[in-house]
Amino acid sequence: MGLEAVDSKYTVVEEAVTILQLNMRERCVDQSILKRSLLEEWVPPSVGRLKFNVDGSARGKPSNGGIGGVLKDASGVVLCRFSFFVRMRDSNEAEILAIHKACELHESRVALWNKEIDIISDSLVAVLWANDSKGFGNLRVVDLVYDIKTILERVGRITISYNLRNTNSYAEILSKRGSNMEGDFLIWGLGMRGR
């Protein structure tokens, strides 16, 4: 692993810790555990591909929830990150909303149209729904699932995969921020603004 990749990982950790410090002011968070979990398990995509880790969170059933995601290149450079508050009925709905948002963001940026992107979720249910529009049983997400399928067919360069929760720590922090109603945001990295 090159020095640049290590530096960018620490930058991501510093950003995530700053988000927690700013947005979880009064909560007790062991930042050493947070830093370890953010550094441990993220695996970069192969060269030439991008990885969009996404997560959805719910505070109960039914409840307020949040979605979050972070798009990085093979060097670990953050190209985009988002956090949004959502109203939904359960965590599976939040997870499919997060996948949908990543698909929408990919489609909205001309600079991404020629890039292959792996969307990674820690929800096996949401990944199965997104990849097989015939096999889901939640009628509340029908439109989202079909919209995802339409984007996948139109764009053709997106894969949606499942991975363990500990590889998705940064996205999880962003989704929890959304579920705490601490302000929506969408931030594009330097090379991605305005395109």
C-alpha cells in the first residue's frame, strides 16, 4: 500500500471523526474504536473502478431513518459523500433508499458515466431486491427497485454487492447522522463538482 493511500485513509478517518464531533456533541463515542473500525476493513476497488459504500439506518419500526454513502477511487480518495434524513417504515427500506441514491448520483454526474462503480451495502436483503426485481416482497419499495433496475440497464456500469458491516463504517456514520436529523448534505470532491 502506497503512502498516498494511507494518507487518504487517515483523511477519511479525520473527516468521519469531525462529523461525529460536530454532530453528536453530547453523545459518548470512543474515538479510538471508531478510528480502528474505519481503518481496518475498507478494501479499495480495482484500478479504474470506483466504490460507493452506502448504508441505511432506522431508529425503530416505523420510524425516522437516515441514508449515507461515500464514493472513493482505488487510491481511497473521497469523490462524494452524502447524508440524508428519510421517513420510512423499516431498515430494509432505508437500505434500498441508500442504494437508490447512489444510483441517482452516478447517473447525475457526466464525469462518472464512463466509470465502473461497485455499490456496496451491508444489507443482503436490499442487495437481493436491487439485483432481482422479481424476488422482493416489500410493496413499499416497488418503485425504488424498478427505478434502480432502469438505471442499471441504462448505465450498464454499476454492480450492487453485499459486504460485511465492518467494511461500511464511514457510510454507517453518515446514515446515523441522517437518522439523527442533523442536516442533510451532499458533497462532491474536487474533481467532481459541477459536472
